[in-house]
Amino acid sequence: MVAKKIGWRRAVPADNTKLPELRRAGVPAPEQPYFAAETPGVDGSFAFALIKTDTFRVYYSRWANGRYSSPQEVGAVTWLNRGQLIVRGDTLEIAPLASDEIFSYVWNGARHAMLLKPRK
């Protein structure tokens, strides 16, 4: 389980050096930059980040067959202290603040994995 990774902890808003800019950009105050749910308060896909020093590991889990799947590591980045996670249906976006680079991962049911969506 990801929580047992030595030295890693759940990333919290205080880890985001650009939180005031996120708020100005329209991220609602109750939303966490490092936790995202498809529909808050309802069973569905969600993502979260763990942090160790300056590296963030992003994990994704989904609701299926009456339970959540084991969290899957989607990626590790060092710049997420200036960004946020966004879950839209079967898509997870890892978005740096003030950048047009958005890394989109889409659920692939056949592989039971999140795959990086190619840029157009």
C-alpha cells in the first residue's frame, strides 16, 4: 500500500507554493491541490499525491465491482508544488500552474491502467 512507503506522506495544500494563484485561477477553496475526485462525496475515481522532499508521486484509484482498486502510481514529478490534480471521468490531468502543458492520463480498461494521452 502506498501509505507504507518509507519517508512519504500525503501532500497537503501547504506543499503548494502557488496556492494563492490557484485560488485566483478559480480552484475552489475547499478543493485540495493534491486530492481530486470525479464527484466529491460520491463513489468514483480519485487521485492523490504523496510527497518526499521535493518529489510528488501521483496515484489514481477507481470504483469498480463494489470496491476501490488498489492505487496505481501514474507518475512522479518535481514541479507539482506549482500545480494541481484534476479528475474528469476516466481522465486524470496533472497540471502545472500557468502552463499550457497539461499531462492527461486516460483509463484503459483492457490494460487496467492509466495511459498517457498523446498530445495532438
